[in-house]
Amino acid sequence: MTRSEILAVLAHELGHWKKHHVFSRLLATYVFALGALYAAFLLSGAPGLPALVGLEAASFPARMVILAALGSLCLFPLTPLFSYWSRRHEWQADRFAVELYGRPADLANALMKLARENLSNLHPHPLYAAFYYSHPPMAERIRALRQSVAPAAAE
């Protein structure tokens, strides 16, 4: 990347910091992990747990595997919510970068290079992207950046 593209990406990452995205995600992760561990503690000794997978009895490691499988099934419906939250943070960081650095074309060019190097799908199915993508599709981000008018663009 060119120097100005690197600065645009750095401004985007500073946006995550300035908007407290890092802190809020870490806090949510810790709270969620604490709740999951407490639930696992409570449920690990449940007598009916092995029966959920057709067993009469199960060792502690087997019970943890059963709980992990149940946990993933319970969390699956929340995937779009977490994905939306992450994409929202990405849009906010993009806007912050444009406001701070004032060169949306540089961020767009940097994103194009990243997309090319990472072999990104530029046009994923909208439902798939809404459900699973933690970042907005690159084509949407680049289009939004190219349409934005930065204060420094008049220079």
C-alpha cells in the first residue's frame, strides 16, 4: 500500500479505538464467557445430560462436549445479531477515518488491495452476508467511501 493508504487504514483502526469498539467487544466477550462457564458449571452435573445424545452415562469430558454442542446450537440464532454489531462498528470506523484523515479514496484503494490479496467475495448473497459477515461486503464499503465527501477533498 502507499503511505496515504496505510494512513487511511490506520485512521480506520483508530476509529475502532476512539469509538470504544475494542473495549465494548472485550467486555461483552468476558461477560458472555463468564455466563457460559457458569451455565456449564450448573449443567455439567445434570443427570439427564447424557440422555440428550442417547447415552446412559458420560464422563466429565464427554459432558463438556455435549454442553459445547448444545451451546453452539443455542448461539446459532444469535449469529446475525453479533454480525450486525460488528458490521455497524466497521461502518462507524470507516466514517471516523474519513472525518479524521479526509481521504476516502485512499481508504477505498486500500480496501480494494486487501480484497484482492484476501480473495474476498465482493458480491456475496445479501442474506449470507447479513447472517455471517463481520465486515460489510467490500463492494458496499468501497461504494460508500467513493460517494462520501470529505472536508479535505476540496483542497
